[in-house]
Amino acid sequence: MKKTFFYISIFVLLLNSASFFAQTPKDTLALAENKFEDSFYESLKQKGIENYDKAIESLEKCKDLQPQNAIIYYELGKNYFSQKKYKDAYDNFEKATKIDSKNRWFWVGMYDVCYETRDFNQAIVIVNKLIEFKQDYKEDLTSLYMSTQQFDKALTLINELNATVGKSEKRDNYKMQILQDSKYQGSEKENLISEIKKNPKEEANYISLIYLYSKSNQEEKANEVAKQLEKEIPNSDFAQVSLFKFHLNNNEGVEAVKAMNIVFASNKIDRKIKHRILNEFLIFTKNNPQFEPDLDKAIQYFENDKEVQVAKEIGKYFQSKKDFQKAIKYYEMQLKSKSDDLETVLLLLQSCTDNLQFDKVIKIADDQLQLYPTQPQLYYYSGLGNNQSKNYKKAKIALETGLDYIIDDITLEINFDLQIGEAYSGLGDFKNKDFYFSKANELIKKQKK
């Protein structure tokens, strides 16, 4: 909420003393004026050194001399405000407004008190008065409506300000908050339709309307607006976001790809929207494999995305669906752009294992051990691959070496013991085979406790 406490230096007093001293001799008049000025400037001095009680004493003397001087009550209000005596402050500011209702600063004093005491309902009354002086206070009124949950009034005022002074980030956030409640979405749709009619070249209104229709599952209406946007603003990238979804729902793959590529190439569209579109196209591709080359091309738009490594995430998707061949493809794609990604290496090794490509498991694990000679998982996959390929001696060497690098990982240690047991079994050493199988069983019992 916009809030500024105004301090003003008073150098010229509105000494409406002519009528007050009308029947007073000249010397008496001068004496009274001197007393007033001395007391008033004493109050300013005491306020300046934060001696508010003394300042108030001097102002009370001024009030006795000029009880209808609004400035005195304003100064009393400021001193009480500084002491956090908010009721006294408000009463004096209010008295000042009753004497002189045309002085904006007196109303500001009352607003300051309302703000500090969080009396936002009364603040609304005051701010509506301040708007008569300065239209900028409508921004304050918007915030006050939000604080008092008068969202219908807030939305109306936000739309008015957007139309007259332009949009602001704060108001956009307020609007987003209000429109989370569906009961306000109807009036906002009507407002946006009206704004589009008035200014058909304003792209933001189309985008907001598409969003509202989509949120309320009115996809046909959202598509109509997207087509209207494309017609009015042919180079609009945002129109393609909705058109992509429309084409996808209608199984129009070629048109969906065209819209998708425009979105991905756009610098205007948020990365989260692009990720959502890619996920939707990924699911579409699963059932329409002829578009897989388009998916591969789409991934290239995300090569420099540090937040989400897209090829890896697609690999995980296919791995979860047990489509290991495709998972392998995308993990390998990820490693081309980031060869030192150990997580992807391990995911690739598991997918190759599940796909029974043991020669590939051995090669990848042994190559990676040149880079990561202390990673036990790599020794495990090397041992597993060699066991499956009946290279039992190599498996035994790799597994016994890797066993030394395991730290606080019982599951991995169990898998190592089982694979070492398999290696000894293949070598005909049944004593050591039984030892390692027994060791694995003991660890499994320990793990269950």
C-alpha cells in the first residue's frame, strides 16, 4: 500500500486575527500577536528536538489565542502522531479539516493515523476525499479495497486505472489474485471483451481473455479469441499458444508443430509455458510416433535452459513408461550437450540394463570410470554387465574394487554382494558365492529392522 507521511515546514501562518482582535487596542493586538508567534515558533523548535510534550504545551497556548486557526490543530495532530497517541492525533487533524476542509494536508494527517492503526475502512472514507485533491490516491484506494476484501470494487478500479493511466505490476498482481475466485471471472470476461472491441490491437487483453476461458474449461471460446488475435495481430506469438492446444486436441499434428515452433522461438513467451507445451507434445508423440523427429528438433530450443534439462526429463518420461529404447536415445542426447552429467550417465546405464544391452553397459561404465574412478555405481554396472556377458573374472575385479568406495548405502552394498556372488558362481567358487549371498541376506534383514 502506497504510504507517505508528509511533513511541511510552516513559514507563513494564516493568522486570521483581524476579526478576533477587531475591538482590541493596537498595542494589545500587537502583544497578542507576539505571544502567538512566540508560542508557535517555540512549538516548532520543541518538535524539532522531539520534545513533543513541550511542543504541545506551546500549541495549547496558541489555541487559547486563536481557537479557529486550523494550523494549530494540524500541528497538535502531528505531535500526538509522533507520540503514537493516535486518537488525539486523529481528533486534532479532524478538527483542522472542519475549520478548513480545502487543505489536503489535514486530510493526509487523518489518513496517516488510519494507516498506522490499520483502520482501513475509515481510511477508504478519507482517501475518497483525498481523490478530490489528487487522482493519484486512487492507487491507495485500490490497495485499501484489497486489504478490506472488497474485490468487486478493487477490480472495477483496477480496470479504470489500467484504461486511464496504464497497467502496473502491483495492479496486475492484485487482479491475478482476485481472478482466482471464479465469481469475479464473468465480469472480467465482459470487461475484456469490451476492451477488445474498443482497441482490437491491444494484445494483452486477448491473452487475458484466452487465459480466463481456458481456466473455466471453455476451450472453444479460448480458440475463437486466439483466432481473432491472429487475425487482428498476425505476428502475435501468444495466439499460437492457444492454437497449438486446439490443433493438438483435434489431432492436427502438422498444424500443432507449426504453432509450437513459433512459441519456442519467441522471446516474449514465458519458459514455463514453453515447458508445458513440450510436455503436451511429448504425450502426443507417444501415441503419434511419426512426429518424434519434431520432438527431437523441439529439444534444441532448450539446450541452454539451466533450470530444466529437457532431454533428460524426456528420457525419464520414457523410462517410467518402460520404453527403454527411447529413454536411451534421449539420455544420449542429453550427454552430447552435457557430457559430465553423472545422473544422466547412471540413468542411461539403468535403461541399457533394463533393455538387456549389456555390451553397451560395460562400455559406458568403463569409459565413465576413467572420469569418475571413485564412483561405486559405475563399478556396479561394469560388474553387472560383465556377469551377464559371462566375463566373470572382469566382473569380480570391478565389483571388489568398487566395494571399497561404498559409504553408508546398504541397498547398493546388497546389490554388490549379490553380483560378486554371481561372479564367483560363474567362476565355480561356490564357497565365496555362498559367503557373499549370505552377506547380502544379512544386510537385507538389517535393512528391514
